Amino acid sequence: MTDTDHSLLRATEIIRRAKAEKAQRPSIAGFFDEATNTVTYVVHDPATCEAAIIDSVLDFQAASGRTSNGSADLVVEYVRKHDLTVTWILETHAHADHISAAPYLQERLGGKLGIGRDIIRVQEVFGKLFNAGTDFERDGSQFDQLFDDGDCISIGSIEGIALHVPGHTPADMAFIFGDAAFVGDTVFMPDFGTARADFPGGDAGELYRSIRRLLSLPNETRLFLCHDYKAPGRDEYAWETTVKQQREENVHVRDGVTEEEFVAMRTGRDKELPMPKLIMPSVQVNIRGGRLPEPEENGVSYIKIPVNAV
Ligand SMILES: [Fe+2]
């Protein structure tokens, strides 16, 4: 964070304005995928019916290698039922635990596909790991828009901004529309804590700074999370919270926890976590904007698993 964080000031203005003017507050629907604990959001402007879809899920059976569209079709159904025009399909980052349904949704609903500019760094790392050929472009060209910190983004008449919040991966973005912030894999519910920071290019200190930056937004900012795993003593899934609640209650990063304390906790915990079940298929597909690797000459796409390389 620089001395004057202009993006954060702008984000604060947008949130304050939305609190004062109802027309600047988006309608939000969350779709929870129990197989991957992921929440997909459809965010729309009630005045113009323009919408963004954030972090979609393509169903994937790892054992049989079959994809299906049940989760994505719920989103399509909702968009059609409410007569929404999709202007954006957004990824908060290249997910390692589920495959994105962005191409499937884009084909049916339109909209521009956007992700953080540093996806290029992620493509570099995983392009090497999977020994992808030169046909795999490492320039983000699989996406329609690459966002930088502070870029404006709107849905209809609702103002928004993109914030770069690296740490979980180098490319993580948070998207703010009106008074709602979609924070991807940074914080989770206050009783669960935070995202892991041990993937290639991840960094616990950077994650701490990104989270504390988000938590310096106005207290009443609504935060929408990318995942939920329940937590000891809680039987229901939940994915919405506020800056105030996180600052008071987050078990990893509430006010008073120092960067040093966080980094020690996070790195210790990450050592014990298994790799996500779908990391190999997810990463290979998501760095291609949700498209499967080019089919081989028999017309079939293959997902690789690097042996003894990770
Ligand atoms: Fe993630």
C-alpha cells in the first residue's frame, strides 16, 4: 500500500455513496456448490437489469473425467428468469479447487470475461509445470479484460472498482459494486478465518496486507466470500459478512493481530493442508479462461498430472 491509496479512497467513496443512495445498491444472488464449497454470485443493477457473474463452477467428476453443467444451468435459469443482461463474467482468481464455467456461460449469456492482470504470472508458472506447448499463450489473451488495481467497472448504473488483493495467488482481485465487495479467496467467514497462501506465487505476508487493506473499507461494507466450509459449532453454510464483523471476530486477522503473528499461523497451518482434490484439472483449465486443453488428433482433450513435480 502506498502512502495515499487512491484505489482504496475511490472504493470508500463508492461504498459510502451506495449506503446513501438505494439505487447504487446491487441485488445479489449466491449459488452454493456443495461439491467444491464454492459460491457463485449473480450481481445486478435493479434499474437496468445489467448483471455480472462472479466465480462460476463447471461440475467435474475427476474419476471419469466427465464435465456437466448442473451448477452453471442454475445461473443461466436465474439470469433468464429475471431478464438480466450479463455484461461481465468475472474470476476473482485462477481457482485451484473447481473448474470455471465461464465459456459455457459466455456462450449462452454473453458478457466479457475478466480476471486480474497478474494471471500472466500464474500462466507462466503453470505453463511450465504442465509443460504446455507454445500454443498455450502466456499473455492473458484467453480473457477479454485484464484488470489492474483501481480500474473502474460498472454494472448498469451501479459504480464499481477492481482492487488487486494478492497473497492467495499473485492475481487475486476483489470486485466492488456499490456497497458490496466480492473478496474471492482472502478472508472467509470470521469463524473460519482466511484462505491458504501456499500455492505457487502465494505469500502469507502479502495476503495479510491485502486483507487488512480490504478491512480498512467502511465498516458497513457487505463482504461476499468465494468459499465456505462451515466451522466448529456452525452447521449452516454462510458466505456474507461485513468489514465490521471481520475486524471484530475473524479468528485469523481481527484487529490487533500483527502481520508476524498471522504469517506464523498461516504458514504453519498451510503445511498441514492437503492439496485440493481438483487442483490439477482446475488449474490447467482455469489458466485457459475455463477452456479445456486443445483436443488431440482423436478429438479428445486430456488433463495432465505432473508426477513427483509438485
Ligand atoms: Fe482459490
